[in-house]
Amino acid sequence: MLRGNANLNLLEEDGCFDIYFMIAWFISKEARMMSCLTGQLKEDIIMHTGKQLVQDVEFLKQLPRPLLLQIGTKLRVVIFIAGDIIIKINTIGDCLFFIYKGTVAVYSESGKEVCHLEDGDFFGEIALITKNRLRTASVVAVTNCELFQLNREDFESSVSSYSSVYEDFKKIATTRLEKTTVLDEHNKSDIKMKARKRADSVSYQF
């Protein structure tokens, strides 16, 4: 599924307009073909088409084949253009993303750039793990990005039977949240300090 709010003018300017709709046609045709398949053939096709993603995403390499099959049938392709806001902080998180191609930047609440994520990385898992379900950072596309999206319901139904996998996701989410929180607090302190210095400087001039 392609992103509904894609900027078609930008796509046309970048020479990607025809490619965009070719991908849309291919995905639609592939979905119809897959719905007609059953059994081992369908499983083999899912594993083959997801092979590159599994090779690129270190975390997925550790997952058991049955879980990979479940996730493989639920993933949806979404495309974002450079500059697009993929995730906005403090909004409800209903999915996570695996980066197939592209680069994204992660920003804290105060606007501090936390890191860049590239091919093979994933993001958005924190809101699926934490109780309040809110996004703890904003994510912006640095380049044109091709992502695989996994919705909350599909994530929960797939991972619920694999407690060790869920715990691994939880550990990664906790580590990332702690890092983002620390960087954000330091950045807020720096902003306050700079504002105080500017205020003192103005007061001194008077």
C-alpha cells in the first residue's frame, strides 16, 4: 500500500511519477496473486520476497520461521518523500516501520536530532510497547524512503505467542527511550542556559 498523502508534484519533478504508479500497480497485482495461493508455495514466496529485508534487518534474522511468515503476510509497503514527517511526537502510535531503502532522522521533543536510521533499521516500536501508546520522538524522511509497515494489531497478534521476541522488542524500546530522554533533557538545559545568557546580556546593556 502506498502512502495516501504522497506529494505527486514532487514525485513528478524528481522523475519518480511513473515509477510510483508502477510500484502501486505491482503491489496491487502481487496482493491478488498471493490471495490465490495456499500452503507451502505461498510460504516459500513470502520467505523469498522477504529474504532481502530479513538479511538487512539484524533483528529479524533471529526470529523463528513461523513468526517471519506471520509478519511477512502483514507487512505493507509505504513510500515517503524527503522532508515528509513519518511519525509525529505525542501522537498515538499504531504501527512500526522497517526501512527497506532510505534514511530517516529521529528528533526529540525539544528538536534535538537523536540519530539517523538507514537501510535495515526499524523504528516506531516504543509506542507499541509502552502503556500510553504515544510517540516519544518525531521521525522525518531525510531521503526518499521505501518502508515496510506493520500495524499494531498485526504486531500484537504475531508476537504475542513469542514472549522472548516481545521482551527483545521491549529491551530495544527501553534503551532507545532512555537515550532520547537523556539527550532531550540536556538539549532543554542548553536552550534554557542560552536564553538566560541572552537575557543577562540584554539587561547588562541597559
